[in-house]
Amino acid sequence: MKIFTNILIFVAIALIIVNVFTIDFNKPLEGNSMVALIGIVAAICAVLVLLIFRMSKKIEQNLKN
């Protein structure tokens, strides 16, 4: 499970990087830039959810021991 979450975190970070290069900083709220901003926010949320999931699994494992 740890490898799977690491892969998903890596993919989300890669999506953040790709979307940062897609943004037109002169008009950040128009066209493809708006889609890129939404993609960045969604990828950050995905990373946070995966990190919370990983922490909960560690806590669950500690409680079992």
C-alpha cells in the first residue's frame, strides 16, 4: 500500500508541475489557465488526502501493536 500511495503522490506532483507550465501568467483566469489552476488545486488536494491516508494507516498500525 505504501508503494501505491507513493506512486499516486508522485503522479499528483507531476500534474502540478505540468499545470504550472500551462498557466499564462498574463491572464491567469482565462481559458486554459483557469483549467490549469483548477488542476493544480485538485492535485494539491489529492496529495493532502494521500498523506492523511498514510498517517491514518501508521496510527492504525501503532494501535494494533
